[in-house]
Amino acid sequence: MQAPERRDAVRLEREGDIAVIVIDNPPVNAGSAAVRAGLLAAIETVRDDERLHGAVLIGAGTTFIAGSDLREFGQPLAEPQLPTVIRAIEDCGKPVVAALHGAALGGGFELALGCDARVASPGTVVGLPEVTLGIIPGAGGTQRLPRIVGIPRAIGMVCSGERVHSAAALAAGLIDAEVEGDLRAAAVAHARQMAGCKQRLRDRAVPMADAGAVADATAAALKVGKRRPAVQAAIDAITATAHAPFDEGLAQERAVFQHLRVSREAAALRHQFFAERDSARHPSLDGAGPRAVQCVAVIGAGTMGSGIAIAALEAGHDVLLLEQDAAALERGATRIHAHYAGRVQSGKVKAAVAVAAACEARLTASLDWTRLAEADLVIEAVFEDLAVKQQVFQRIDHLARPGAVLASNTSYLDLEAIAAATFRPQDVIGLHFFSPAHVMRLMEVVRGTVSAPDALATGLAVARKLRKLPLLTGNAFGFVGNRLYAAYRRQCEFMVEEGAWPEQVDAALEAYGFAMGPFAVADLSGLDIAWRMRKAQAATRDPAARYVHIADRLCEAGRLGRKTGAGYYRYADGASRPQVDAAVHDLITQVRCDKGLSPRTLTDGEIQRRALLALVNEAALLLAEGVAERATDVDVALVNGYGFPRWEGGPVFWARERGAAALQADLDELAALSGQGFVRGDVAVLLDGVVCDEGH
Ligand code: NAD
């Protein structure tokens, strides 16, 4: 091998007559202007150098190209752009083999599809996740992929952003070979063996597709993708391959990509991407490493405890499930068993059956609390009652081994008051899961003033192992998520009191993109929990503060939500679909009358704006109080835990877009409409240091 010809992010090395073009742009070899320029120059060398008969593209480090550098996407793209690089590969007259390991995603996989062959190490993932970022593949992905897998499968893959593992990729023809051992050597051999022969996907015909299969794939993609513009655009681009000549399809795809790239929706989705990435940075933990966790004890086998147990089992942990009595333990164990029985029944592959069996084998349901000594992490999920939780923590303190991390799943209670029940408050943290705990991605990791950094680091590491998105929060009533949601719901109640019906508020917010409106959510979770809390807080509430009595009246009438067949809506004969109920309108009218309020009409626009402003205001308060670490954590919480539409970015994204002056005026208006008791936040803290939406 000769000395490498060094370039910035790409270098060309020679193995006899084959060029090995190494992409070296740590940490994940993201496609960038420098990478594209380096690749183009290297391909031109391959084309012009008669001693070279082919080339291999390979990534340095642990991956091929894991995606494009998204920071470039909000600005004009620098030349050369990716289609130019791929065109050069196609036109260079010599075979180019993509050697894939780690991830080949987005532009990385499009580059690979532009090569003449693809070989991959076992465990490689390939895919085109662009649609999840509000764009479509823009460098031929929608045109080349259907030439391998056909139109229906291409629609499914692109619209869902599916990541395909190497074994499945081989079966689908997305890669030509899976190679154990030395990837680079295998790819060089592959290129040499192709001996001057080009195998461009552009020259391949698109397999004939059954119209019914295309229609089914389209309908499924639109449903799952909530009819977002990028989903429809991807479908259009892929189905065009059935009739459009390759270059025409390519040009059309590029035009749509360029248009979507600068759209608001794509900017919002990129904002959310960066917000999630940033939420994983915790300078305050100062590099503290997590403690080792294999055995997780879950105390309380109710709704949350059983979900938490399932999540921990699926992450490979041994789980010890403890309860106060045999009947409750039995109910929890049955719930977990039913989950796995369901999985086995729907399991298309034997693997699902084996996984379910392995998970169940790692579960111990017991009433013997002395076994707590085996646990590395204890997660308490008993009733939301401080005295009960303190008692349970005292008992845990007696039995758990020194160094075990002790966590509470409390939704609202003071973590420090819970920790004070132990002689080791430094080991106590909050791990606030969302319901259903084995499904929801968000998890708040709550920090008490004396929580040890390595206990918190353990919580964060376990969360990630459970495939959750952890958010580090301060210890304050409702932490970040429930505190935001309470402000949002309060504002929605104000709007009902002023004249909107609950169903109108729900419809307006669902039209905005929320998965469910706040009153339908309240019915689903049950109105009694909040009622109990309001009663507990009654003595300390400012009597002059505005208070909406509607929920109390509903509860007093026995309307506790779906479980009682009635709440803000009626659920007739066990039906789960909410039905508007005249009795609720009468009750609301009465409440308005009691306060001497004349109802007025609120537009959907006003409802949406006030709901957003309430969230923005609460975000400012949370940030000022240090409960949220950074402004964008608010957007992460709402999108991943509360059904806020990802494609709208989040309230902080919206606030930054609106700008300081407009926001101040908006909040003046909100404060006036909300009346006595409204605490105004300083929104400047949300806008501080923002250069542009992608200034990361
Ligand atoms: P649940 O009523 O379904 O389950 C609580 C379980 O704890 C019951 O099985 C009960 O037998 C057991 N338990 C009570 N006291 C006990 C004790 N002293 N020792 C052992 N076990 C005891 O309640 P849940 O909805 O699962 O909520 C549990 C916790 O999770 C609460 O703190 C709640 O605030 C929190 N949480 C709930 C949700 C939700 O949506 N349900 C979401 C997030 C967090």
C-alpha cells in the first residue's frame, strides 16, 4: 500500500488497482460540504487514473455515513451537492463498491445506492429516514430504492424511515453481500471481481407493481404518517418511477427536496432533533459515571409498576416485583403475563416467542421484601401519597444494599421529603415514567438537592437502556412535564368558562395536531386524581385567584371520566368514543351563571394561541426556577410525553419564531384574559442566545 493522498474529510488510499476512498469525518462521518468535495475529487482521480480499475467507499471509525449534517439544511447548500457526487460515481466508468458498517442512513445510504454494489458487515443498518425530518430523500433515494425492492415496499420503507438490519437488507437486495471479518478487504475483492463492469441502479427497470399493493402501501403510509406533506411527497416521488424516465424522476425529486428542506415543518422537526440531542448533555453531572445495574426491584405492581417491570425486562434486566399483598401482586403478575401472551400470539417470528419467554424467566414476583438486598436499583410505584411513600422508603432503606439507587415514580410529590425518610438521601432520585410505562418514550429523571451525580447518571443510563428519552429535571411540583400540562389545562378550562365548549377546545387542539384534546385526555386518565389534589391544595390556594369549578361539579356528579361512563363527555354502553353530552353543557352554563359570566365565542385560532402561550409562559417560569435545564427541554417533554405535534417543533420553537416583541404583547393579553392569580414569566429566558433556529 502506498502513502495516502490526504484530503480534509476524505482520503484516497490505493490497494493495487483499487482505490479505497475513506470518509473520515468524526464522530459519525456525517455528509457535509467537505465530505462531498472530497468524494468528488477522489472519484475524479479514480476516473482519470488508468492504473485504477475500481474503487471502494468506506467510512473510518465505527460507521459508514450515519446521515447528513443537518446544520446545513436550513441554509443554501454548498456545492458540490450530493447528486453531483453520485452522478460522478455513475459516470466514472469503473465499478465503485460501498463498504458499509455501523449505519448508512439518509444521504449515506443514497450514496451507497449510487454505487455499483454494496457489501456490509453484520449488524449494519441502512435506511432513508428523511421523511421523519419533514423532507424526502433528495439524492435519488426515491428513484433507486424502488428499482431494488419495488414500489410498495419502497413506500413503506421511506415513509416510515425504517432502519433495516443487514440480514433483512440482504434478503431484500438492498445489499449484495454480508461479510464477516475484514470488510475493507472483502469490498476491495468485490470491486476487483467486478472488473470494469458497471451495475448502476439507474439502468435497472422498476419491478412491475400490483396496483392494489401500491394503494394499500399508500393508504398505510398516509395513516401512520398523519398525512404530513413529506409523506405525500415521498409517495408521489416513488410512484413516479413507474412511468417517469430516471433523470426526470431525479430532477423532480430534487426540486421537491429543495422546497421541503426550507419549509417551516422541516425546520421544526430539525429543531426537535437538536433539542433531543441537547437534552442528553448534562454538564452539571461533571462526567459522573453510572453505577452498574442488573437487578431492578419494582415496588407496587399497579398500572405503572407492571409497565415499568415490562420495560426493564425487555431491556434485559432481572426484575423483582414486590407488593403489599398477594392479591395486588397476582394482579400485577397477571398483567405482565398477559402482555407477553399477547406478544406471543401476534409474534410472526419465533424470535418474539423466545424473547417473551426470556423476559418472563427474568421476572420474580414476590412478597418477600428481604430480597430487596439483591437489587441494584429500586423503583417505587405505590400510591401517590407522601405518607405511604415515606413508609415504603423507610422499609427500602432497611433492606436495600448500600450503593443501590433508590428511585420514586412520583408524579407530583416532593422528592426530598421522600428521600428524607431514608438515611441515604444522596442515593434517592426520581424516575418519572409516563403511562403506559413500557410504551411512552419520555422519562423524567428528577434531581433532589443532595442527589449524588452518579445516582443521577445511573438513572439516565438505565433510562437509555430502557430505550427511553430521559430528561433531567429539578424537584418541583409536577417537575417539567406535568407542570406544563397543568398550565395548559388550566388555560383550556378558562376558555370553557368564557364560552367555548369542551369539545370545541378539544377539536381545535386536535386540529393543531395534539394526539388528543385536554378534556378527552382528562376523561381517559380519570378526573378524580386531579380532584383529590385540588382538595388537598384548597387550604393554601389564594382565595382571590381565578378558579374554574366545572371539574369539581363533574366529579361531585359522579362523572369521573371514562371509567364511570361519563366525564366531560358521555361514553354510552361502554363505548370508548366520547359523545357530547347536553348535561355537561347545562352544568357549564350553570357555572358561568353562578359567576355572572356571559359566554362569548372563541375561535379555534384563539384557543390554539392561548394554549400555546400558556405553555410558553410556564416554560419561562420553569427555566427561571431552574426546574428545566434548558428551554428546548420543554419541547422535548411535550412532544415525547404529551402528544404535542412533533412537526410544530414545540412551544419554545413557536415562541422563538414569534420573537420577543410579539410575545410580550401576546402575554400581556393572556395575563389580562387569565385574570387574578396568573403568574407571568419572563419569556426573554426562552429566547436568550438564539441566533437562528439551527444555530447549534
Ligand atoms: P396503582 O393504584 O395502579 O398502583 C399502585 C400499586 O401500589 C397498587 O398495586 C398497590 O397495591 C401498591 N401499593 C400501595 N401501597 C403499597 C405499599 N405500602 N407497599 C407496596 N405496594 C403498595 O397506581 P399507579 O397509577 O400505578 O401509580 C403509581 C405511582 O406512579 C404513583 O406515584 C403515580 O403518581 C405515578 N404515576 C402514575 C401515572 C399514571 O398515569 N397512572 C403516570 C406517571 C406516574
